Amino acid sequence: MRSDLPEMTAVASRSEPRPIRVAAVADIHCHADRPNPTVEALARIDPDEADLLLLAGDLTTMGQPAEAEVLARACGELAIPVYAVLGNHDWHADLAGEVTAVLEEGGIHVLERSWAIEEIAGIDVGIVGTKGFIGGFPGSHLPDFGEPLLRQVYAETTRDVEAIERGLHEVAVCPVRIVVMHYSPITETLEGERQGIWAFLGTDRLAAPLSAHDPDLVVHGHAHCGRFTGRVGEVDVFNVSVPVIGRHYWLFELEPASAAGTSIR
């Protein structure tokens, strides 16, 4: 795994109250019958290290409930809240409902076109989550035209875009606002992947509500060969896929603020 990434934290402009510490990771790819070092590391996260754990999809390898059980057991005893979205691997066996149920039995809150507010250190943290979907970027957009099956794909992405918009509206008053998805909303974090497959790794249609609402942190996965960081306007976007970050999770610090995006330092 890569280990040459610089130390970075995401911060805003105010120093009080204390920062909210967020651990985030994607593409864990649990198997039911073999050890997973990332899962073992997640099970050891201490509340003195992180206030919140975000899992940005592809939690399983083949979308089997038994694979989800591995992660659910590891997170079941954590003293911090855990929020997750599913990824394409988690849908592979068409058992997403069962996978979700297993994760939630282990105390993992699964967001799918939904949102939640978690109080951390006296601060309301709004979390908006959805898997996201495909559709491409400038020069390779899938249009809302033609065969009904392709138009269904377009409509599926539309529902994700609308869910992010709706969720960010619902958490607008929170001093800290986070968006978690699996697919990428920008091309910058896809750089390193073959450009011919970018349309299957996300779409900039997912970026529209981010630009409109300026959340404090956006994380995704899916692009194993992509880049760690990019931006949508003034909003920082991070690809926290395990192969990209080169570690078991990344830690961010977010300063509560009434109206400020994140910056990199």
C-alpha cells in the first residue's frame, strides 16, 4: 500500500470549540473466511483518537451478509458512532437489505439517500449519506435520452443527487456537515485510473448539491488507483479508499463553524 502521502487534516477557520475528529475509510472488502487488517484496526479505534467513524462503501467483497458480519462484529464494541454507505460490491449479490440489517445489528448506521444528526462534544454534526452512482463527466456524460434502460440509469443517479440536496438542506443548521458517498463527484480524485472507465466511477452530477451547500467534509471511495484529494469549488473532497490512503483509515479534524468550508494544511 502507498505510504508517501503527506500528513493532512481538514480544518476550518475557527479555533473554538475543540475540533471534531473524524476517521474515514472505504473499500475494506471483507471476506467471511480470512483476516482483514483494516477491520482489525477499526476495532481498536479509541475515543481519544476519533469521535466518529465513516465507512464509504465496498464494505464487503461479494455483497454477502456473512462478510458484513465480520465488520459488524469489529465495530460492535466501539465507543464512537459509526456511519456507513454501501458500495457496488455490497450490492453485487442483490442482498443489500440483508447486508444493511447485519451492519445495523452491529451498531453501524447505514445511510442510503438519507441523513442523520449526531451530537459530538456538544456539537451537532450532520451526516448525509448515499452510495451515489455513475453518469460520467464533461465529455462523457450519459444523457437522459435513448433506450429506456439507459434512461433508468440516469434516473437512478438523479435520485442520489436529489437525496444529497435534500439531506444537506435538512442538516443546514449543523455547525459541522459531512457527506459520505461511494462514487466520486469529481475527476481529480479519479486521476490514476484509466480515463476510459471514469464514467463508471462516478459523475459530476453528484457535485451540484455540494457546490450549492458547501459541506465541511466530503469523502468517497471506489477509485482504488485514484488520488486522495480534490475540490468542488471551495469544498474539499477526499478519496479514502484503502489502496489510496495507504493506511487503515484517515483522520480529519473539523472545526465547528457556522459558515465555513474546509481547507487543507
